[in-house]
Amino acid sequence: MPELPEVETVRRGLEPILVGNAFARVEQRRPDLRFPLPKHFAERLSGRKVEALDRRAKYLLARLDDGEVLVMHLGMTGRFSVDRANGRFAHPIADAPKHEHIVFHLGDGAAVRYSDTRRFGLMDLVPAEKLESHALFKGLGIEPLSKSFTAKWLAQKLKGKATSIKAALVDQRLIAGLGNIYACEALFKARVSPLRLAGSLATRSGKPTPKTAALVAAVKAVLEEAIKAGGSSLRDYKRADGSLGDFQHRFKVYGREGKKCLAKGRSGAVRRIVQGGRSTFYCPACQR
């Protein structure tokens, strides 16, 4: 599933297309994705202007001029693409691509199309004032690229936690948008074992340790580098312009089981273990 860097890359690709533009017409080719689409979905969007395109965790938020927010989640196979050909895009319904479910026709003649093979993505329309209390967002944690995500904050949250630090990092109630790939890469960069107890990264009084500071810095650095590279394309993910992300070529540990550690002066090999039903990749020699 796309993580924060992939969603942020898509947001940045769609922002200049959507913001300031209006939905001239919306083609809705099925009544549902993962969940049923809102009632009168296409009609409610038609004529609405997009005032801003934000991201919260792994969700895209198109803020509309009527006070509603178009919430979008890519799921596992969802993706957006932009069509500028002759200023228009339209397939006759009978000839529409099988997995292309929604097409947003914009006022300037461009179109944004949403495809989703497995239909695990979702879209909803939520009043802006009710967004934070909505079921999708109510329990989400801190944004890892925000100024509020500091070593002091993390230490206070980890104090007394008996779970592993890897499990804590991917807990969306603690840190929003950070997933398996980037948690593995950040732990390696900070030289922290994924098996280490989360509570050990805080003192008894809840203050940060040097490792806490290193981990926060590593999370931010890895996410920013991944965004700059356009995210990671492992299976279905593509940017809005159709190109692949590049960060998968820069993985230090993720997906490298049995391969030599890339840290300078190290001769150990990357190991794979399973934590919480997910693969964790790390170097036992570097991450103790």
C-alpha cells in the first residue's frame, strides 16, 4: 500500500492540475470502491472549485469551495493519471478501461482519471468542520514531517511501552502515514534494532535519549529523500504523470534479505524477520 511519500508525491503532481480548477463534469462508472460512494457523488462535485489539495497521513484532501472536502485514499492499487490530450478525455462507457472507475473533467479541459484494479481505495465527501472527528481521521497520530514531531514528543509517547519500536513506528495512532518500508529504512539509518523495546528510547522520566533524537531525524530524512525521489514503485504505484518512483533503488535494507549490508566498513548481511504479520528487514551488525 502506498505510504506517505507516495501519497505526497501524488498530491504534488495533482496540485497544479486541480487547485484553482473546477469540476465541469464527473463520470462515476460504478456505485462503490472499497465502500459505497456518497449519494449523488458526481452531482455534488459538478461545478465545485478546488481551493486546496492537502494530505493527512495516507489520505488526499481536496478542499472545495462549498465547504466540503473530497477525501481520497489509493488503497493498494488505486492511482490517478492526468490527461491533457486535446484538452479533453472521455471514453464511451462501453469502451472505458475496465478498472477506470471515476473521471474528473475539469473546467480547463484537462481530466484526472482514477483507476483501481482491486478497488481497495475510497472516496468520500465530508464537511470541513467535521473532518477531524470523522471515523477515518479521529484516531490518527502526528504527522512525522511536522515541527511537532520531535525527540521530546516521541520519548513522552514511548515511555513505558513494552511493544517493539518497529511496531510503535507503524502504529497509525502514534505516527500517521509512516508504513513498513520507511520504518525499516529509518531504523537502519538511526542504527536502532527493530526488536528493541519502544520504552527503552525514553528515560524513566520520559525524556529522550540520543537514540530517540537519531530516530526522529532518520524518519524525517528518509521520508524527505523518498518524496524527492518520487516514492517507491514496487508493484502498482505510479506518479500522477505515469512515471515510476525511484526510491526503491535506494533501499538500504528493505527487500534485501541475505544481501551485504551497505553501511561502510560492515560485512554483515541483511536479515528478514516477521513482526506483526509484516516483514522487517534489518542488519543485526549495525542495529543492536
